[in-house]
Amino acid sequence: MISIMTLTVFNVAVLLSPPQQFIVILELMPLPLSARSRLLVVAMLNVVVSMVFEQWGSEVVGKVIGKVIVYLRRGRRRWTEGQGYKIVESGMR
């Protein structure tokens, strides 16, 4: 979280008023204030959406992937003398 905050502060500083050394090193183009403000809004929106996804979205995606894996593995049993065994690994016998 600290690294995300540090990168965000650095990006905002370079976006709004970049020091001359960064302009030369990064070969930055001059942008009008309206373009800078739009980029700032998009960057902040990106941070908010990323934090929301990390908080709630990753849990939903994990559950969906788990259900897909269970669905794909259903019916994969080995039958020996009337007893069913789950296939643990293809190389084990």
C-alpha cells in the first residue's frame, strides 16, 4: 500500500509540476492544463477502482474460479471393484 501511495504521489507531482531534471530525463512533452487535469482524474479513478477491486472484487473472482474448477473436475473418478476413487494425480498409482 505504501508503494502504491508513493507511486501515486510521484505521478501526480510529475503530472502537475515536473522538475526540470525529470522533464529532461523522461523527455516529457508540455501538456495544456485541461489535459493534465483529465489525466489526474483518470489516475485517481484508477486508484479508487483498484482499491475497491482489491477489497471486494478479488473475493468474487476467487469464488467464481473455484466453482469453475469444481465444475470441470466433477465426474473424474476411477472405479475399481465397485468403489470410486478421485484421481489425485495422473502419475500416482
